[in-house]
Amino acid sequence: MSLPGPPLPAAASTLLWMQRPLAYLDACAKRYGEPYAMPLIGFPKIAMFYTPAAVKEVFSDDGSTYAAGKFNKSLSALLGERSVLMLDGAEHMRHRKLLLPPFHGERMQRYGQAMLDATDACIEGWTPGKRFALQPDMQDVTLRVILQTIFGFALGPRLDEMRRRTKRILQLGAWPPLLLPFMQRDLGPWSPWAKFQAALKAGDEYLYDEIARRRRSGERSHDILSLLLDARDEDGQPMSDADLRDELTTLLVAGHETTATALTWAVRWTLATPGLLDRVRAEIHAARSKDGTPRLTAARAAELPLIDAIAREAMRLNPVIPIVGRVLERPVRLAGHDLPAGTPLACSIYLAQRRPDVYPNPSRFDPDRFLGKKPAPSEFFPFGGGVRRCIGMAFALYEMRIVLARLFERAELSLAPDAPIRVERRSITLVPSAGLLVRLERRLPDGVVAPPITEHAAGA
Ligand code: HEM
């Protein structure tokens, strides 16, 4: 493949990709156009695409030409070889079909109250006047939600222990260099990889124990583990313990930090956009008056159009994951270029969602772009696309609407004025620097609508 691209040694290109991913994507797209080839240590060069026509073609494949599992291999040490993210072809479809039913839109409604409760618990923990990082708290909310809704843990010591073990795994796994194959080596008990493996083992022990306990007791509820324990594939086969471990870890890891990061970006942009919070509060107030309740119900919170548009626009401007990748199973001609079998290629979510021909004034945060409008799946794809589109998309969007509505209903937040916000990498996700420093101005009692606070936002 002789595509243009940065003439950098793989080590220098990898460093830029780890430390300045968005600036690097922008600079390469500007200089080389589509597609360009990005060198990375330990991998063949990745062909980067970002025009709607190319993205559409990649996403319309049935999985036989563009293999995502092969591209995702660097995550297998964490998620396991049997994770749906790691598989391709018929085996991928078998796992995906087993996992999809619990994530159907209408099922989400069962989880609304857990989402509201976790947000309330988080808000109660904040001290007025004090500055704090929002991202870790959002992660606490989404982790708690996932442990309740996916694993069926009730609030209590089992949930707390699993939370502790999961946080340890993610804290150690967040270091971006661990994605590189040559860093995935045990160089003694204090090496990053060995510590990460030990944390993973502790998490696995707890997971296997929970699977065994649930199989033994026959205990079933509305949680997703219950549905997976009873799921059967087309041949009537249930999921093995090893399959369940890998899929549960995948749902846990793929499902909560991503959502927490998207929430944090959405809060950031809402607080920084003059006048927006007033519109949000008016929407919440109108919804509450309709029900005559002192607080939003989950059902009502989930159907607020402006909050939904804010969630989507935040993911357009700051996609949590900047690219989705595939490896070619056979030669193809894509966007006028012949690519041989084995070529790794990526569709850049970030570049595609910042195209000025699709999104005028693309770096401006403008939720009205999404009010009553739906961009094509090749122009807006924060959850990837085609047969690999994120299984948790409906879950994540539902949770985002509920958590955001509750936050804006109950807490008057402001951005720390002296803290510049940069984009930083945590493993494969892109987060706001310092976890987004905010301050709680005040908590609002039941039934009270906050006054306009745009004077805080304007300074941010
Ligand atoms: C805002 C939150 C989230 C974002 C931005 C996100 C993003 C993504 C992306 C970009 C992919 C890759 C798609 C592709 O290759 O085309 C993906 C796949 C996946 N996501 Fe999510 N995700 C989120 C939340 C969730 C949640 C809540 C869950 C489950 C609880 C989840 C489970 C999965 C799974 C299982 C896959 C693999 C699908 C497959 O390979 O067939 N994600 N997600």
C-alpha cells in the first residue's frame, strides 16, 4: 500500500497518537487528505478514512470483508479472546445475537430508577462551594448502574467489592502504552503489566464466583446476567462460563467509562454555552409541571429532546473514541484506492463529525443541529456502525438523558474558570483533562427550578 502519510518513524507517530491524538488527526487530514497512512509501533500502517461515502461502504459490509475483531486485538488481554469485540465472522454473529436482546430499547425502562438513584447519591456527596473533578464521579454513577443492571447486584457489600476491583483494573489499564503489544509483558511483580494482570485476576475471581452462585441458586431477575444465563444460541447451546466472563467484562469495561466520559463532555459544553442551561431548565420545568411531580420521573427525563440533543452534540464534538478499526479479509477498492488483504483501516469518528460540509461551523457546540434532525449513520457514528455498532447504544443514550436531566435539575454547577480544558487519553478513550474541574454552587431542594446561571458559564 503506498498511501501518503507522515514520514515519521513509528515510535514518533505512536507518541503523537498517544499524547495529541486529535491534533495529530487534524494535521494529517489537512496535509494528506483521505486516505492517509498512520504508522504505529508493532502494527502495519493504518489507512485512515473519514468521508461519508467511504464510511458508508465500510459499515454496509456483513462482516466478511472488514474484520473488527482482528483490529481490536490489543484489548484481548483485558477483555478475553471470547469477547464479542475480539471475534469475527460467524462466531461474532453468534455472540452478538446472544447479547443483543437484553439491550433492546424498551427493556431500558426497567433501569431508569437505578440511574436516577445513582445520580442522586452522587449529587448528595458533593459539598457546595467545593471544586472537584466530575469525570470520576460520573464514572462512579455509571459503574454503580452497570453493576446493578447488568450483574443484578443489590446495593451492599458485594456491589462495593466488585466496584473496588473494577476500579483498580481500569485505573491500571488506563495507561495508554499498555495497548502496545511490546508493553504487554511481565517484567517482575512491580511492572505495569504484572500489576494490571494481578488486578484482572482479582476481578475474574469475583466474576466467576458470581456466575457459579447464580447458576447454583437459579436466582434470576431483570438484570442482563439473568438473561444471558438463560440465553441459547441457534443450536440451543447456552453460554459457557468462559464466554460469560469475557462478555461480562466487555460490558463492564466498554459500558461504563465510555458513558461517564460522554456525560462529562456533555456537562462541560452545557456549562460553557451561554443561555443553554436556561433552555435546559425550562425544558425540565415544563416536563415536571406536566406530571405535577416535585422531581422528574425516569420516564419523563428520558424523553427530553434538548437533553438528548446535548448528549448527541457532545459526542459529535468530543467523541469518546476517535476511530473505529477494521482489518481487510480480502483486497478491496475503497474511495478509489486498491487496498490489499490484511490492511488495517480506520474510520475516524472525530474527523467525520467535524466536516464543515456536513456540520457548518463544526467546532461550535450547537445542540440545535440534532433537534428534530437525524444525521446519516456515515456522518454521525460515535457508537461505530454496521454489524459492529455498539450493542449498548440505546442503554448509553438512555442513561445519559436521565443522568444529565437529574444533574441539571438538582445541581447548580460551574466550570472552574482558571482550569484550561485539554483532551487527554485514557486507554482508547479521550477525556477532559483533570477529569473536568467543576464547582457545586448549590444543591436545589425538591420542586425548585434554578435561576439562570449563565454568568458562571459565560466566564468558562
Ligand atoms: C457513550 C457510551 C458509549 C460509546 C461512545 C461506545 C462506543 C462504542 C464503539 C465506538 C464501539 C465500536 C463499534 C465499531 O467497531 O463499529 C462499541 C462497541 C461495543 N460497545 Fe459500546 N459504547 C458506549 C457504551 C456502551 C455500553 C453502555 C455498552 C454495554 C453495556 C457497550 C457495549 C459495547 C459492545 C459489547 C461492543 C462490541 C460490539 C461488536 O463488536 O459487535 N458500549 N462501542
